[in-house]
Amino acid sequence: MDRVRVGVIGVGGIFRGAHLPAYLNVAEARVVSLCDVSEETLRESEKLMKKLYREKAEEAEKEGNLELSQRLKDDVESLRTYKNAEEMLSKENLDLIDICTPTKFHNSLAIQVLSHGVNVMVEKPMARTYLECLEVVEAVEDSGKIYQHNENWLYSPIWYTARKFIESGVLGEIQLTFLATAHGGPEWASWFWDPEIAGGGALLDNGVHAITCSWFLSGFDRKPTVVKAAEPYGICIRMKTRILQGRFKPFEVEDDAHVIIRFEDKNGVWSTAHIEGSWSYRDSLDTRIIGTNGIMRPVEREERTFLEITDATGGKREIDLGKVAWIQSFEGEIRNMCNCVLNGVKPICDEHIGAETTAIVQAAYLSQKRGMKPVTLDEFKRYAKRIKEREGKRASEVLLRELLKGISRK
């Protein structure tokens, strides 16, 4: 196998905007089939994919890269489409499935793919609840296949370079990370605001980037131990209504979340992260990583990105990362998974990282529900286990509803 044969399930917004343009630049991947339950979405994405591949092929031909040009043409000409995932899995000889659906379907589709003996990568978040994540973890173990939790931030030149400098010791011992991911909200897709489909709001959709990335920067050898919804806002609904499906509507999921997380190693050494996941714009401190010897933060200037390092005496050093494009992080995550499949190794961000990230989110919801008191991960897991034992098959839905009851309205 010299290239990984990929099938995509769910070809809406995140596929069109991020995964599709990334595949153009990942030679290790060959997208052979697309699947979506919506005929309209499927046809629009097929049309867009053929357009982008043909444009890239023409560009490569003009530059004299005839091999790349022919490869792109061949790839897109043989593309097949399906409205049913089971049919695609049965008919295609696939090495990898890329799941880009709304969150509600991540769990069942991942399990279905793994049952067919196919490797799988799933867009964040891993699932709506920690209990759903555990079902996927079990399916991965039973299948012996490879699972990647798709957190694109880990492959951004910004955060990967930051981690290199952290590991080199330039900041000393990491004490505190402030990391925010915030924008005005995804009103363009109403499912984000539906707790049954999305599983949560800005924290589960947007904040997971900052959660997993802060853990990555601290080192995955450390484990999350304590979570707390952070004063003064905690996990809340800041804006009373949004324009959804053409009208102002109230909503049930948080549009702002501030959370503190402790990551601790086996020797009891810890670092702390304050993360914000927001659909109501940023109102926490800007991103910075604070160590015993210095502070690091990303800085943008004249369309270039720099990592600014300030040492204990106030001296500054800048690492020029050039023009960092958002799409590079998606190219990185797809290429990483393809290399894992080609070499038969587990990815750095696997099913356990995905499940623990969701546990952090839900522990934060539990903290909010308990008046912003700290909650240990073990405490949250016992809480989830009791619901599982009491509710059986209904457990995930009950856990979701119980936790979201704690969201405050400002």
C-alpha cells in the first residue's frame, strides 16, 4: 500500500471548508468515495471536489509537474458517492474512514466502521458524552484497528513549535497556560444549538480545541485530574437569543465557558490551564504559556505569525513561523493518520485522548452544576458510572440532560 484509500462520511461544512482542501495537498491519501444522507449536500460536495482537484491538476501541469497533475485527475475521475454508509463500507475496499458528521452520529458511525475492520478518524468532539466515548474505546480494542481523534490544533505550526520549545526547557517548568478559542457563533447551522444533536455548546464544540491543545503543550504523559468552572462567568448563556433558521430564538446550550484544568504527572508534578470556549467572543486573557523561566505567546504582525518568548529578565526572542494558514493543521492531522495506517502504529491523539477530553468537558459541566466547585476526573467518572448502572441504554441521554441543567443564564 503506497496510498491510503479514504472514504468520507458527512460531507457538509467541515469537510468542504477544511478536510477537502487539505486532501489536495496530502499525497498519502486517495479519497475514493463520499457519503452523506443528504442528496443535495452530496452532489454539491462532489461538484466542489471535482472542481478543486481539476484546478489543482491544471496548476500542476502548468508548473511542469505532470505526475501530480495526472494523479489528481485520476483520483477525481474515479470518485464514487453513496447515501448509505453501510453500502459504502460493503462495496468499497477502504483503508480509512473520515467521519465529519454532526456530533450525535460520531459514536454509532465509528463503531459501525470499526466493525467492518476499517481504520477511522473522527472530527472533534469524539462524541456527545463520556459514556458514548467509552463505547467507541471498547470497539477500537475489539477491532484491533486504528482510531484517531481529529484535533487539528496539534498539527498547527504554532502549537507544534511551541511544544518543541517547551520540551527544550526554554520556559523552565510550565506553570500556567491561558488558551482561548472564541468567535461569534455558528448560527449558519442550527444543529450546533440543539443539545440532543450537538451534546453541548461552545465548550464541547469550540473549547475542546483549547482543552486538548493545553494538554498537548503540558505533555500527554500528564493526566487531567481536577476540573473547575471558572469565576466569574463559568459555563453560561450570555446572549439570550440568536437568529436561527430565520428568527430570533432562545437556546439551551452554553455560548461561553471558562474552565480551569489541572494536569498532573505520575510524580505529582502539575500544571494548570485556563481555557475559554466561546461563541460570544473572547473575554479571557489572551493566549500565553507561563513557565518558571519565561513566557511564550503567539503574535501576528504583517500577515506573519511569531512565537514571542520573554525571559525572566525581560529579554525577548521571536521565532518567525511565516504565514501560517488554517488549512495546514488539517493537512497535518490527515497526513499523520495516513502515516499511522501505512506504518501500522497508533496516532499521538488516539481514542483515549478523545475520551478524556470529553470527560474534562463533562466534569466542567458537573462543576458548574455544583456551584463551580472543583470536580476530580475520578469523581465525574463515578457519577457517570452510577447513571449508567441506573439508566442502562438511556444513560447517555440522561447524563447529557442532567449536566446541561447546570448551565447558568447571565
